[in-house]
Amino acid sequence: MKLSNLMLGALLVLPLAPLQAEEPVDYEMINKIIDEGFNRSQVMETLYHLTDVIGPRLTNSPGMREAADWTRSEFETYGLKNAKLEYFPFGRGWSYDAITVHMTSPRRKQLNAMPIAWHPGTDGPVEGEVILAVIEDKDDFEKYAGKLDGKIVLLSKAREQDEPEAPVFTRLDDEQLADIEILPIPDAPSRGNGEWTKKLSLFKETLAFLAEQGAVAVARPHYRDTGLLGGTGYLFRAGATPALPGIEMASEDYDRLVRLARRDEPVALSIDVRAQFYDENHDGQNVLAELPGRGSRPEIVMAGAHLDSWFMADGAVDNAAGSAVVMEAARILSAIGARPKRTIRFALWDGEEQGLFGSIHHVKAHFASRPDTIDGKPVAPDDEWTALRHAWPIKKGRDFERLSAYFNLDNGSGRIRGIYGEGNPALQPIFERWIEPFHEFGAETVVLRSTSGTDHMPFQAMGLPGFQFIQDPLDYASRLHHTNIDTASHVYEKDLKQAAIIMASFLWHAANRDERLPRMPLPTRPNYAEKKKDDNLSLIHISEPTRLQ
């Protein structure tokens, strides 16, 4: 008995190991957010206005300008402060009214086609025989010299057939989520070969050569089948307008033309494209609004999604869905009277589809920048995304230390299943606590791995905490992403409501924790891996630099 007491006494005086305090969770505020987000939601009304009323929102088009004005006004209606437009240099505005494409020989048939963005219209119908001219580099020009006058040029071979193995529509199961949780050990980073710039430069030179040789139009196939179309184009800078009308055909129609041309059948098309340019203003425009924090110069938490879209449909899942969720999170927090410690800034980006231009501009203007040269060579103006990774050093801006976190939504309209931690293990226990109340909502995964292709990248590239949520894929990548069926018919109301509630909750907790979220060290120049050459300069589908996921 005495021995036991002595031992107990000894234990009582032993120093205790420090215990890490558990990350607090504001359940009272979460309950308010859930009530407002489920019972008085406006997320679908927002989505329907962006898609059904306004429609396509190509950067610097009339539709995008209308969307920017309308969303800024909506933010003011919610009671947010400092609602404004933030301008940045972009290029020409463009839109189209109509397109008609017929095969006139060897038989008459209407073809499924879209114009390529920023290509001129035809100024009335143009007709011409088809010629297959596969140009993989400038040495191929001489093959076709003197053969193109009056011709409509097919730029590629027929699409290779494949049998789809994955389902068209999916939600992430436990096994797939577990796979995402496995952190891949990164290889040494590559310096980059500027392949995007090479492809775009070759395309420009090809169009100029074809016009010089008397061609009247060019055509390419969409890279998917089942009648899908995209029409994405990147020659939007003032002074870089293509010399020829360009169309994209459904692969089934395009492949028929190639088969006929290869058998020396006389193939002819009639093309009528009505398109117009807008040169009154060459700026893109972000939309910003704030829920003010406390104090004279509080820290900042941000949420964002890109408002711009491509033009062939309504840009519903890419990315009116993400924009509607960000706006709904803003509305919810304002409606329940949230008064955060840190300012919550809401951003709807422009120019994402052409290269993250809007978010890059905002980060450079407010938080941090990199040089406009890489190893002494100027960065191409259309290739700023490369500079985000390979230009050194990083220069901190005035508000670098004020930003606590940026949260992004841009992988379709699927519900949130978790969040990417971007390689920062200090965040994992924090995010796990914040997402715990939403396990029954289907969100419970916090992973260390990084993801790419969205507007969080400029933040991460500057050493700032930028995050993208994990979402159910649905049919985003399989058939909706950048296609002519990206409409509100493919958006699910329950998914958007869930996403808005989780977004609002994460913003509230990030804005009110005692300390700023922990950061990784400021990126410095790495040891690059050996440079590898990429000879794939295909003109058919120029891979977009911003869509890597």
C-alpha cells in the first residue's frame, strides 16, 4: 500500500508530454449553414441564370461581360462589400451566330460541325473540294505547295477507333478514394520543353501557309466520338487572328471525308459560318466581392471558380456549377449574419480556359510574382502557366503574408468527396476535423497529393495555400468537358447544395481559426531532371495547358 502511494506520488510529479490541442469545430455555425443551404438554397436559380439566360461565356465575349456584370450585382444583393470587376490584358472578343456545313459531293449530307473559336466567319457560303493535308512540321509545307488553291483542308488523319472501357457516369467508390489517398513520390521536376508554344506557333504558320496557297477553310475532327464537338481555339490575341475560317466536325462525319479522300473520290463541302469579333475592349475581367473581416487590415481567406466557359454549349458543369457554388457559399454566410475574423474574398475568374489568365493576374497583382523570363529567355505571352513553375525567384507582394487559404471548385458538378492537401502534412489533421461533420454527406477524404489544371495552381506556385476539392466525376470527363452538351440538364441539385454547404463551412473555419493555416516553405529553384524531347506536335487537338486533371 505504501509502495503504491509512493509510485503514484512519483507519477504525479513527472512532467507531462505536451498534448496537441484538437482543432476546434464550430458546430453551431455549421448547423446554421446546413439549415440555410438546404432549406433556402438559391444555387440552382443562380446556375440556371448563368446557363439558360446568359449562356456561353467565352472570355471577352458579350456573354462573359453580361455574366460578370450580373454576378457582381448579385454579390451586392447578398450584402457583400467591395463587389467589383478586376481587369487584365487578354485579347479580342469573339462570338458566332450560326454555322451550316454540307457535303455536296459525292452526295449531299448535312454535317455536324462547330466553328473553331477566334477564327473568322466565311462572309457567306464557301465551297471547295476537300484535300487531306497532314502537316506535322514545317518541312511538310512543300508537299502541298501548289495543290491547295480553292481547297478545304482536312488537317488530320481519321481518328483512331477505340472501345470505351470505363463507364460514362461514375461516382467515386471506397476503392477509388483509397487510391487517391496514396501519395505518389514525385520525380525530379522537368524544366519543360515549351511544347504548348511550339504547337501553337506551328498552327499559326500552317494557317498562314494554307491561306497563301489559296485554301478557303480548314477542318479538324473532335477527339471524341458520338457526335460531340468542342471548337476550342487559342489565337485570341490582337494581331494573331487566323487567316482562314476553321471548323471542327464530329469525328464520325470527319472520318467519312478522310475515307472518301483516300479512295480518290471527289469530295466537296459547302461551309457557311457567321462569326464576329469585338475590339472595343481587349481586357478580361474577374469578379470580386468580400465579406469583411474584423480590424483595419485583416488577413484573407478566398474561394473561387472560373466564370468563363467555351462557347459551344452553356458551360454548365464547366464551370457555372463551380461559380454557382461559390456564390451560394457567399449568400449563405451573409444570410446567417456571419462576421468572420478574416476577410473572406470571393472570386469568379475569367480567362481560365485559355491559360488561367484571370487567377494568375490576381495573384501577381496582390500576392506574389515570378520573372517573365526563364533562363534569360522571355516567356511567351500565351504561356504564363509555364512561368508559374519554371521562372525564379519568387517575389513576395504586399499581401503575401495576409492570405491564409484559397479554396477552388472546378471539376464538374459532382458533390464534394474530400480535399487535396497539396503535399502539406500539417494541414491533414486540420482538414480532417473540418470535414468530419460532413461524413454523412459523402465527404470524408483528405489526401496529401496534389492536383492540377485549376485556378488554385497560381497560388500554389507562389508558395501560397491553394486547394481544390475532390469531386465525384459523374460524366464530366467522359462526355461533358468542353463539349456541345455541357448544359444544365447534366447538373444535379443535391450535389451543388452539398458542395456549397461544405465550401461555406471550410471558409468559416479558415477565417476564424486562431492562427493562419500552416504553409509549406517558399518554393525555390529545384534540381531539374534531364530535359526530354517531345516530338508530338499534332495540330489536331492542341492540348490545353489548363486542363490537366
